[in-house]
Amino acid sequence: MTKTVVSSREEASLAEIAQLLEKHRVKRVPILRDGKLVGIVSRADLLHGMIGLQSAPAATSGDRVIRESIGSELRRAGVRSEYINIVVAAGVVDLWGMVHDEVEITASRLAAEQVPGVKQVNNHLNVIPANIQGRMGGE
């Protein structure tokens, strides 16, 4: 493990995160909000994001409404969404990140599918390994 952790703020662009990964020769960058961990971006996540930017149409205000609605539906469904990134472009939803169990993966997909305007849901969520969950403050 490294002694000095390289982290980024959640507003950072893909380019800024890519520069951090390259400059510090790390494979993952923790993302912080007000000094608290809200996610981790890996090299693979970065590649997925860059590919998505190249192939996806630009997001619209309707996409922003869909994204916000999905966030509300996830909370209503009881999904702990602090490590989920919701990307919406032209009504196509990509769910990226980590959840606590398989039930939350299914619930996330179902919650996203029921939001008006959603045309397709691509669920890329994974379960946080048990040994990592134990270090996340008893979640």
C-alpha cells in the first residue's frame, strides 16, 4: 500500500482523473466529497467513461431529470447508492459502481427501468467484496 493516497474531488473531469492516474502511476483514485469517500475510479472505469463519451449522444435536460428520478427511486427502493454513478444519454442509462449485495444490483436495475423516459438500462454494478465492506465503517 502507498503511504500518500492520491485522491480527487467528485467534480473532477475524466481528463483530470486520467492525469492523476498517469502522473502518480496508480490504478485507482478515491473520490472525495467534503473529505469523505464517495467512490473510487479505476483505470477500467476511466476507459468505460471515455468510450461512453465518444459513442453516446450528448446528455439533454430530459436526461438530467431521468438521472435525478433514478436517484430518488434508488433511495425509495432502499438501495445504498453512495457508490453508484448514474449516466444517462438519450434515455439510455448506464449504472456503474459498487453495491453491497446481489439484491441491490437487481433493485437498482428495476428502479431505473420504471422511470419514465428510460429506453434501456445497462447495469455494470458489482458487489463490494466482503473484506472491503468490513473496512467501510460497518455498512
